[in-house]
Amino acid sequence: MAHRFAQLLRNRNTAVAVASGVSAIGVVYYLNSRKPFQSLITIEAEGANPRDFSQLWSPPSRGEVLARLGNPEALKDKANKHVVAESEFDLLIVGGGATGVGCALDAATRGLKVALVERDDFASGTSSRSTKLVHGGVRYLEKAFKELDIEQYKLVVEALHERSTFLKIAPYLAYQLPIMLPIYKYWQIPYFYAGCKAYELLAGKEGLSPSYFLGKRKAKEAFPMLRNENLVGAIVYYDGAHNDSRMNVAIALTAAAHGAAMANHVEVIELIKKPRTTFFGKAGFGEKEICGAVVKDTLTGVQWTIKAKGVINATGPFTDHLRKLDTGISTKEIVAPSAGVHIVLPNYFGPRNMGLLDPSTSDGRVIYFLPWQGNILAGTTDSPTNVEYNPLPSEKDILWILSEIEGYLDPSIKVRRGDVLAAWSGIRPLVRDPAAKNTESLVRNHMINVSESGLLTIAGGKWTTYRAMAEETIDVAIEKFDLKNKAGPCVTTRTPLIGAQGWNENMFIRLIQSYGLETEVAKHLAESYGDRAWVVASMAGMTGERWPIHGKRLSPQYPFIEAEVKYAVRKEYACTAVDVIARRMRLAMLNAQAAKDALPRVIEIMAQELSWSKDRQKKELDGAIEFLKYMGLQYLSTSANLGVEDKTYYTRNHFVPEELERYQREFHKLDYDRDGRIRLRDLSKVLYALGESSSEGSKFVTEDVKQKGVLEFGEFLDVLSDVKEARQRKQFAQDAESTKREDISISRSGGGV
């Protein structure tokens, strides 16, 4: 029966009808099974004025957190003399990504005594390198219908519910985004339209704005950069988006506000065990149980022990490292790491308020093209990789994304390698369940496993479902670690994140009126900090200009201001320059060169706040520049395959000053009339003198230039740029041919992060 049903679904018209019918049935079940959204649990008092900073909760200092965790040096510090070290926590959570901080918030709001340690910084790994979407996955819904896959269907339903929760608990960080599906075949109109409507039906009362159809003319008006050839129209649907690392930090701070001890830059170096006293001989437990961990402050080298009734492993791609600390170096690995590469382009490549989904790339995957933080974000890929601390985006993946982008943009728009402002790779921790019969197969979504000694591992999943994963994890922890008498029910569906309570969409206007901020800066602060934007603005120094009055920018291209550095250090546990430019502000991931330019001032401010020595400042600068190489700064500059001239291609500009001087000299030789132009027939002479192929150059002469018969210097540079672009693409295409990209199928990837 299922086989015959699947055959029917291969017919497009039947598929549309079935999709709508099944979705309608599913939504009835879904709406009846969901509980109404209850009143929010707040941290500040009702009616608190966010501009009265005394009424706003302020986090304990990092020193106070370390003292509570038992750090001996922190306990000696007079500033922490009021802090008493905890003798034992209920839970010690290892990992400060989305899953880890989500677990900390869930457990803390249930009344448990929680500690969390993170080796680097909150969101330093995959959680800051996502596609920035909060979605159920319209593509996965299509797959569920085509393959009659009920499990995939359930995953989409769960993610849509979690999307709604995202938007409710952090409305200043999460928002709905219209995404266009361009249509180039008429039969796709009813097919995609029905799919988007099915997607909406599954969300039910928790849905976003309704999808709609645009004709060809309206589609081009909404997205002028779209390829016009064979375009018949577009479907626009709505999904969620967010600022991932700021969301991660907000969750961590909210957990701290509810009593959790949250410490970044603290690494677990050993798990400690004792003879088992609970559940002996039951539930697959062994003779010994984990009762804590030896940790190290990576900034000072101080080591100490944190005791806990249970330890949760939420370390993402590094899951197996902690598992090996538990059961030995021979422990079979369960993580199948997958690299997801993204690139960032200037905002002129797309509209500022609408994204685009390419549902049919050359290898059958999808690519998103999304407005994000004033730039355009494009990605992603799914390729097997190795677990690395700072993964480097492969040039093959970057060029693949660029080539796919060219497929749906107007041919007159040239997307060059030099247009890439930043590029990064995030490692998705796809996992195998060690308790499954077939331990080689990857789980669909996430996996929870408890070892014989009681190490509770949560791995897999994606950003959208972090809260549900955390709830399930803490439910298991309460049962396995005998915490039922201490823990209350889960309340995270109605626990707003720090900054949400006093925020509203028009708050930025009051910020402008109160502090004399630029409109772009005020909007950025409100959308990044919520009601805490008042605190950030209060720290802003005067510009010395008539307008804006306050808010000195760190980069003229972006709305990040100096006051954010102070706030990150004082209120958000930022300890290094990279913490600030990559996770508290997103400059490193938006524009690697702009981040490098801003580094000296960022470090100067942090040095004043943290009393850094000159040596420490130099160390921070060197470390941050090294980090920016993994964000696309002078990409491939260390490659032995590229000469000096080729390396200059990977700077933000296509030509360095020395090149431009050389080009001007050769151009000037043939500018006989001294009017800044050369004859078209002399182009081949200039190219030959510069060592470039004249036949290649003629391919890139525009029709306008051909009609005029002359080239101005700017037009000449355009030709040279295209010649260099073609040469580089050809070189990397040859490299890619020798090492073919290996992709992970959608069904195994679990929907990304």
C-alpha cells in the first residue's frame, strides 16, 4: 500500500493535493495537542522602567562566578569575599553552545543548582556559525510527503512550534523574514504554493505571515537582482531568523539570572568518579559514578575540582573528547562531523528585507541567500570534515556557493571572489547512537545517551530545537541523577530572555531622543540588546560632532560602537578581543578586514577595562588576527600554490596600489589623445604588455564599449578584473576536480544548524 501511495506522489498534481490534505489532518492533531502559551516568567519586577538601571538585573562578575565554582585564586580575591563556594552542584554542564546554555536555563528555572563551564567562549563553535534561520524546514516537509516519512514530518512540526517560542521569548533577537522562491517553470507554481500553504497549516496558530504569489514583474520589483530569463513568478513565504551568537549569550545570561553559575574559558581536563551509591546495578549503570570534574581556567591556568551529582556533555562536535575522558581513549566515536560553509557579501547583491531560497542547486541541495546584519549571507554546504577548533572554509565550497549564486542572479551582476567580505565554516555534529543496533547509521535529529558511569551526552539537533532538546535532556538528568525531589516542571516556553521585558519595536526612537544616537546605531542596539540597549547607550562617549552626539563607531561601515566593548566586558563575560568582535558584536563574521581595522581600538578599550599589560595587548592582537584568517581574512595567503600576485587577489580590493600604478603606466602609453581613453583595438596590446591573454580579455568587453570603440580607465580595470577572476576560477576548478566534493544527504544532515 505504501509503495503504491509513493508512486501516486510522484505525480506532481497528486502530490500537491495529498500534501494539502495530509497537512490539514496534521494541523488538527497539532492544534489539539499543544497547550496555550502561558504568562511569562520575568526577572525584573512588573512595570520596571528599563531606563532606571537600578531596576535591571546585573550579572555577577566573572570573578564572583569562579569563586562560587570553587576557584581558589578567585576565592582569595577581596572583591569576591562575599561569595561562598558551592560544595556540590546538582548538575555540571560542559559546553557553552546553544544546547549547553539551553540545558543550564532549563535546569536553573526548575530550581536545580547548576554550573556550566565552556572551554572557549559562549557560542564560540557551531552555535555562532549557523545559517541564522529559525525554521521547521520547508524542504524537509517536501521530503516527508514524498517519502511518506512520518518521523521527518514530526521533526518539522516540532521545529515550527519551537520557532514560535523563539519569537516569543526573545522578540528583539528573533524575527520573521520573507523568503522568495523564484519559479522558472509553470508547473512549479501550484506545487510550491501548496507546499508553502502546507507549511503554514502545520504551524497553526503559531504561524507567521501568510505566503503569497508574485507575478514576474512584481517578483523583479521585490528582488531586482533576480535572473529574468524564463522567470514566471515567485512564491514568498515567511520563516524565522535570528542573531545566533547574541541569542546564545542572552540564554546564558538568563540562566545566570535564574541562579546558574556560568563560566566561559574554563576547560574540563578530567572527570572524577567514586563508588556508585545510587541506582547500583540498575539502568545499565556500572560500579562507579561520575561525581564532578577537574577544570582549568584557560586564561590563568588555575586548576580545581567542581563536584556535582550529574555531568552533562553538551560539547557539540567535541562530544567524543569528553566521552573518552569517561571511558578511555579507545571509546568508539559517535560524531560524524559535517562542514557547513557560509560566505558574506556586500548588501548591494540583494534586498535588505527579503531572502531567497534556491531549491534546486546543481547537486540537488538548497542554498539560502539572506539579508543579515546589513550584509548578505549565502550558504550552506554539507561536506564530511574533521573536528577542528577553528575550521577553515574550503575554497572549493566557497567557489561552489559563488557559482550557485550566479545561477539565479541577473547575468549583468558579477559576483567575484573578491566580493566575499567574510567566509566561515561551522561543524555540525551529526551523531550515531551507540545504543542502537546499527551504530553506523546517523540519527535523524538528536541523541541522548547515558554511559555506565553516568555521563549524560546530548548531541546532534539544530539551533531551532535547542530548547526542546534541553527540556528532554534535563528530564533524563532528573531521572538518572535522582533529582525528582528538587526539580519542578519545565517553564522555558514562557521564560523571556534577558532584554525582552522592556523592549518594543519603537524603542530605538527613544534611544535617539535620549542620547543623540544615529538611527542605524539606535536600531542596532535595540535589536541586539533589547531593553539593555539603555545601559549600552549610557556608556557611549561623546563623538565631538554636532550629530550624532553619542556613539563613536568602531568601523564607519557598521553600526557597532565603542560602548559595546565596555558593556561586553562588564556585563557579558567577554574576556578576549575575539569574544568581542566575533560573538558579542558580529564584525568578524560580517567583514574580516573591517574587524582587523577595528582591533586596535577594541583592544585599547578592553585594556582599560581589564588592566591589560602591553604584552597581553600584543598577544590579544596576534591571536585575533590569527582567528580572522578563519573568517576569510586574506584567504589562502599561505597557500604554496599561489604566487605573490595571485595572493593580492584575495584582499578586499581586486588590485593593490603597486598593480594600479603598473596598469596606469601601460594604459597611459596608448592614451594618444591624453583624454583618459584608449582605442578598443589597442586593448590587446595593453593586455599583452601586462602578461595577460588578449583573447580572454576580449570576452569581457561590454556591448557599450564595443559600440563606443574606446575604453576609459575604469572600464579597462573591469576587463582586467574579469580576466583575473576567470584565471583564478579555472585554477581552483582544476584543484576541485582532483578532490571531488563529498556531500552528506539531506536526510542524514538533520536539517543543519
